[in-house]
Amino acid sequence: MRAAALGLAITLLAAGTAAAQAAGDIVAQLKRDATSLITIDRPPTGGQLALGLGLFALVSSADPHLSEQSRAHLPGWVDHFKSGGATGSANTVAVALAAGGLLAGDHRVTTGGLTLLEGNVVLGVVLQLSKRAFGRVRPNHPGPGRWFAGGDSFPSDHTAHAFLVASVLDAVIDRPAWRWALYPLASCVALDRLHEGVHYPTDVIAGGLLGWWIGHRLSVSHGLAGRPGHVAVSWAPIPGGALIAARAAF
């Protein structure tokens, strides 16, 4: 009787210790994730920041014209990719990865699914805060293009979720050739948002960068990917002038 009670007590103590250790591991991982998301390896210089803001202002000023051209000239088949940027689609991919990894005994795939689930939560919060902060009115709403007017156009959440999924899958698969399929598919979601006339080009550019950033940084934090080697911005000479060129190494 005493032996059974002692055995039960030892079992419960071991289970409690394991649970406490698991909780500690989760908290430590979340701290690493937070650090990875807000830490920039190479902060931009003042000149690079000014250049980036200038380019954004230039593209933003051309948004209305580019939006009209997109609705008129983009092919209708891009509309079939809309669901690929839905929050539910991202969660479905995440659950499929996590479950598939568990069934196959592949820790990397399981980690990828959990990373995507976490990224979806983080991205959802950041998107809502960004939309409230910028308040840009959508192209198909009254007063289109106005900033800080209570709209929800900037950034594009469908594009952001599509690039979040692409970046995490890129890290899990870890085969450069797959990038030629993953990112074009995510780009089709962005093109759909332009073709439907519900977003401006700068909305989808910002959404894509945001989704990729969160997906990639969480993948780095979870050991699925390495940090980018570098991102360089330079002038590229062309006949009759020069062109700004950006080059990224991963």
C-alpha cells in the first residue's frame, strides 16, 4: 500500500517536473522569438532610410494610376488565388504540417507547423494595429486613398498571410528550387488584390514584406533557417542614366 502510494507520488512529481520544464522551455522560446522579431542584424543608415522613405513616397503617389491599370490589365485567373491568403488557409497549412510531422516522426516539419501557427497569431495582431494606425481607405470605398481616415487598406492582410506561409514553407523544405514556386504563388495572391480593386500596390508590397519578415524571423528563431547574409542597395548604371538596385543574399 505504502509502496503504491510512494510510486504514485513519484510519478506525479515527475509529471509535474516535466510539465514545469516544458512550460519553461516554451517561455524561453517565446522570448527568443520576440527578440528575433524586433532585432535587426544591420540597422539601416540614415541615407538608406531616407532612400527607402523616398521610394515609398514615390510609389505611393503613383498608386491610383497603378491601381487602375491593374484592374484593367491583370488577367482574371489571378482571382482564383484569393483563398491562398486567407487566415484560415494559413492555419490549415500549419495544422497539416504539425500533424503530418507528428505522424511521420519528422521534428522539422512539426516545428514548421507550430512556427506557422505562431506567425499567424503575431501577424494578425500586427496587421490590426497597422490598419488602425494608418487608416488608409480602400480604392473601392468612398474617399479612396486617404490616410488616417478610418480605412483598413494598408497593409494587405491576404498578401501578408500568403508570404508568411511561403516564407515558413521555404524554411521547412529548405530547397532553393522551391522558392521559384512558393513566392510566385504568394505573388498571385497580391495580384488578385490589385485586380479586384481592393488594395493599392503599396498595400500589397507592405503586406508581403511584413508576412515574409515575420515568417522568416520566426523560422530563424526556431532553427529552421539561417539569417540573411546581407541586403545591399546600390546604383546600377544603365544607358542614359542609372537605376537603383537591391540585392539580397539568403
